[in-house]
Amino acid sequence: MLLLLRIGIGIAVAGYIANLFPWTRRWLYKAYQVLITTFSANIFTLGEEAVSLNRLLLMAVLILGLWIGVGWLTKLLKSQILPLGGGDQTVRESISYFLRYGLIFFGSLLILTVGGFDFRSLAIIISVLGVGIGFGLQNIAKDFISGLIMSFDRPIKVGELVQVGEFQGLVQRIGPRVTEISTIERVIVMIPNSRFIEGEVQNWHRSGLTRVKVYVGVPYGADMELVHKVLLAAAQAAQAHHPDILRHPPPKVKFRGFGDSALNFRVVVFIRNPLSEPKVRTLVYNQVEAELRQYHIKIPFPQRSLQVNIPQFKELAASWQKQPAKGDLDYPRSGQGQ
């Protein structure tokens, strides 16, 4: 808007200066006549209506003003008015979303009607757009319709931790075509809305509980009952140190089976906020290591045994022992054949 204002002031100043002198005044009048003729001439005919350039510019300016005004109104509604009535952020986003595009759609129809376009002409435009959507814009239309479904069904909400394919992060914004999520690296990823409708989406906030699992291995021969008590004590110590770990359901320890070089156990604690899962997992690992070290229970490492089998090894070793030493070899003298 400031740029347009500067251009308008520049044109007004140039016209005022050109109007001060007779020879520039003639050129200014000729340029004015050319502009009037150009903008008033009919460019094309849509149905029974002749469309000129000045009409197109006027409708473009009105639609641009409508877009800016509706955007300002919906932003004010979302930030100042809707929070007074309560409700979560997703509901406010949905109301603002429908209000914004509904006002833009009906306002554009009103501007086109006032500008001289009748609905028969609009039917031609809509049919052309329908052909374009069918061939080249079907993905955009699919994402837009998926955004409408997400606004009604609300499978995800702003602020929830979700995973779509290889992307995991917090939902920052649900737009008309794409949804923005923030990953753990603080990168904003824009995912088409159709992926939330057609594909599998993991949502950690819907269940209300998140399991944090820690896997531990102890060597063969260890007292399994003692190991179970030690791991449970480590989980309870982590629960006492971190307020996000729930008391109900309580921490659990289970024996998972016999591994290649260890007896495998699993420690499980429960939290409500999935965002605290990395800190809780680290705390549980530290407590497990401290408890195992206190009771002198070692964490084994993989061991491998290599066995080499050479056929007739004894006969080969005996033949090596019968060979003469290096100094006892009879080398040929000079001049003699080798």
C-alpha cells in the first residue's frame, strides 16, 4: 500500500509540473487521451457483456480490498472476539477459516454482479474452472476438500504431537490446503491436508496416556527376581524425581525373553504429556544404570566365538616341523645352476 501511495504521489507531482508549461501540457493532454481511449476500449465480450480494461481494474481493486479487509476482520475475530466465548484453538481456527473464505466467495460474486457480470457469464467461468480442476488442479482441490473435512471431523488439533509418514512434530496451523507442523529440529514442514485424510496418522494426544519404554539386558546367571526388584525401584525413583511420570497406572517391569547374550527386560512408565518423553526416557535410563551399579549387576555386551576348522591340520603342522631351519638351507654356489 505504501508503494502504491508513493507511485500515486509521484504521478501527481509529475502531472502538476507538466501542466505548468505549454509544450508539456500538450503532451500531457495527448497522453491523457491515449490512456482514456485504452482503458475505455472493449477488450473482449463475455456472453452479452462487453468488458473493458477499466472495469477489470476496478473489479480487481475491489476484490483485493475485499481480501485485505476480510483477512483483517477474521484476524481480529480470532484474536479478540472468539476467545471471549471459550473453546479451544482448533474451533476458533475452523470458524475463522469458514468465515474468511465464505465472505471472500460471496463478496467476489457481489462485486462481479455489480460490475456487470451476470450469472450466465459466471457459469461459463465456472465450467472453464471445472475443466481446469479436473485436469490440472485436482490435487489442489483434493487438499482443499480435505481441509474442509478436517475442520468438521477434527482428527488433529493445533498443539498436538503427530507423525505423518517420516515427519513428526507439533501441529502449528491447519490451513485450507496444507497443515504446518514443527519438528524437533524447529523446522516447519508443510504437509498437504489429503495425507491426513487418506494416510495413517499417529496422534499421541488422543489416548491421554503415553508409554515410555526402556529396554535393559542383564547377563545370564543373574538373579531374575532381584533384577526385577532393582528395575522397579529405578522406575519408582525416576517417578519421584519427575512430576510428569504418573502414579496411576504405576511403573511396570516385564521379562521380555532370552537374547543372544543377555536376559532382556523392559521398564515402562506412563506420562500424560508426550512432549516430555525424551527427558523422561533419559531420566529412567540414568536411574536404571545407577541401581544396577549399586547392586553390582553388569550390563552385558555381545560376545562372539570364532572356531576355525582346517582339514588335516595335524599332518600339515608335522610337515612344518620337519623342514630345516633357514640357516641350514643349502643355497647353490655362484656359477652353478639354480
